[in-house]
Amino acid sequence: MSKKAIEISFPVAELDRVAEIESYRKEIYRPIYHNHKWWAQRLGSVFRAIVIGSTGDEHISIFDQFYCKHGTNDKIVLDPFMGSGTTGCACALEGREFIGIEKEAEYVEIAEKRIAYWSQQPKLPVE
Ligand SMILES: C[S@@+](CC[C@H](N)C(=O)[O-])C[C@H]1O[C@@H](n2cnc3c(N)ncnc32)[C@H](O)[C@@H]1O
């Protein structure tokens, strides 16, 4: 089985520059993949890179795919500790199928609402 892009390398330096912009004045510079609000206060740029690296083209580096549109494919992301569903939101923005497992019913409800919301948002590049 071939390796996923995320198993070969992860663009830490490039993402650091993107994440710095994303985290600075989010109310002004909020990028389309910035999917957190009150829950899971982590950066959408990092989650986008993780999803691309796990489900994208393994022959192209993650950062070379970062600003490309990603159509649906047959890859399914499983998060066995879903929490409030930030990974599921990132998958929704990438058009990826997602299965989440979570033991806390309250988090499941929050995750379902968040994923439903992000499924309706435009995808990169902006549609
Ligand atoms: C840090 S959160 C996960 C964040 C999430 N992966 C994301 O992408 O945002 C960890 C979650 O795992 C859940 N959890 C812990 N043990 C579990 C288990 N045995 N089965 C299902 N969920 C579990 C906790 O309730 C918690 O919500």
C-alpha cells in the first residue's frame, strides 16, 4: 500500500506562515477553512493540511495541494475520538466522507450541527 502524503512529510514551515496570518485578527483575515468558533479552538489551516495529507494525492506535496480545489473521492476519514467534530468540519470543507465516534452525547450533538453548517459553506477556491 502506498504511503499517504502526510506519512512522507508535513509542511510545518509553510503552515506556520499561513497559521500566523490565520490566527492574527481572525475577525478580519478569516480564511475560508477557518472552521472553529467556540469549540476546538484550533486552526483550520492545520486541519486542512491534515485532511489533504491523509486523503489527497500522495504524489504531490501537501502544500502544493493546499490552495487547490479537492473534489470528492473514495477516501473516508475516521475520527474515533470525534469530540466537537473539528476534523469532521475540515472534511466537510474538503468534500470528504467522514465517520466520527464519540462517547459524550452532548459532543455528538454539537459535532453534528457544526459539520452540517460547514457542509453548506463554499469550498476552496471560493465557488
Ligand atoms: C480531544 S477530543 C477529540 C478532538 C477531535 N478529534 C477533533 O478533531 O476535534 C477527545 C474526545 O474523545 C472522546 N473519547 C474519549 N474516549 C472515548 C471512547 N472510548 N470512545 C469514544 N470517544 C471517546 C472524549 O469524550 C473527547 O470528546
